[in-house]
Amino acid sequence: MLNSHTLRQIWLIIEQTHTRLLLELSDSQLVAQIQQQLEAEIFIPENELNAARNYLQSRIPLIRDTAQGRLAFSIDSCF
């Protein structure tokens, strides 16, 4: 199970990741990219790392929807 600090860190990484990257990477590449950034930012034990990977895999549609929304907002803001 993920603790609240790790969950916040995951979503902070997602928010800081370039929108196009979130949309263009394959599912496995996206999970690996976020996991790599998470490991670089905080110490995370192996069991929690596995939980984070499973969490990310289950949230891929939400991550991509969020990125689509950011992309649409940035396009709409240009006009």
C-alpha cells in the first residue's frame, strides 16, 4: 500500500511531466518514466515500488485524460 507522501509525489511528477510525453509514451514506457523519476526523488522500498507500479498501471487512463485536459486548456488559452 502506498503512503500519502508517495501518492503526492507521484502526482507531482505527473503534473511536472511534459504533456506530450504523457500522451506519446506507451503504457509501459510511461510507468517506467514516472517510476524512474520517483526513485530519483525519494527513497522507496521495493514493496512500495511494486505498489507504485501497480497504482500507475491502474491509473494510466486517468493520467492520459489529465494530460489531454492540460493540452486542451493550453490550446484554448492561446486563442
